[in-house]
Amino acid sequence: EAGVTQSPTHLIKTRGQQATLRCSPISGHTSVYWYQQALGLGLQFLLWYDEGEERNRGNFPPRFSGRQFPNYSSELNVNALELEDSALYLCASSLGFTGFGYTFGSGTRLTVV
Amino acid sequence: DAKTTQPNSMESNEEEPVHLPCNHSTISGTDYIHWYRQLPSQGPEYVIHGLTSNVNNRMASLAIAEDRKSSTLILHRATLRDAAVYYCILSRRGGGGATNKLIFGTGTLLAVQP
């Protein structure tokens, strides 16, 4: 069974540009979660999508947005990139409203220069 | 959100048991206790979870205090591959009874010496 896949693995952008990160959940999983992990820090919750809808949002500015597609894959968009947005962005999926057994991808390393 | 408190770091010797503590004094009755670990350059990996009773699986054991205000992750025989950051997390129910986001703390960095 394929795990959670994220693309690209690495992304380098210039300050002010937009970044798009993609996540494919485990087959059958309907919930997708996005987390940001800045260097040396813990994971900060960004967004939760389930059945195509945004269910919850962390304490991040509106320039962090996303969506979930009918096939449950998800996209995270970061507009007007700032240097401090440089981080590892992790996606996780789970079976809907279980809260258990989150499976994480290996992440996208975003570097803003 | 309910918070957890873990030591920043711990050390263990290979083949010895490891007890990783976690305090969660503000836990509510319906919060589950989860443990994840993150190896270098990888996403977090599920280890174990529980509600009230102690739990065992192939990776570890979870001992939950009777008042649920603390728990301990037990690795029975540490190996070099167990060196990772271990996160103790409470899953907080959202609106409508749904369990949603996991709130990660800073975790415990476990070093395993050969």
C-alpha cells in the first residue's frame, strides 16, 4: 500500500513568490492535515481538510491556504512568501473523524531566498 | 488546547528499556493520548495511542496513570534505530464530536548509545 506522498521534495522560491505543495493521502483516507516544521522547532498545525472542506485552521495568516480535491488529494498554497516561511511542510492523512493512526508523508522542504 | 510536558532529551543504552514520561495535567475525559516519533529527515511515525487502559503493540507499551494526568511510553529494548524525537500528544475533539488536529509539543530527543 502506498503511503502519503508529497511533492515536490524540495522547493526553492524567492521572497514574494507563491509556492504550491501537493499531498496524496493513503487510499481510502478522507482527512488531510498540513503541518509546518521550522528548523529546530516542533510541528505547528496549519490546516485540516475532510471530504473536500476545510475543518480547522491553525494560527497562520490568510496567505496560507489550501484545498482538497474530490480524490482527497490536497494542495497547500503559500502566497507572498517570506523568509520565515522556510520550513519542512508535512502532510498527514487519516480515516475521517477517527483521529487515530495519522500517517505522515516525508514532507516538502521549502526554502525562501 | 490541552498541553503536554516532556523532558527535552533523554539517553539510553542499546538493549536496555527506556521509559519516556509525559505530563498532561489538563487532559479532559475524552482526550486520547498519542505517541509519535520522528526520525531525522522523515515525517512523524505513529507509535501507539490509548485512552484509559495500558496498551501494548509491537513497537512499544503505553502506561497511563490512573488519574490520566501522566503517561509513559516504554520501549522494552532500545536499538540504535529508536533514536528519534518522541512526541506525546493529546487529540482534542472538535465541534460535532469530531476528533481533529493533533497538537505537537517539542518532544523528547532520545539518544541511544551503543
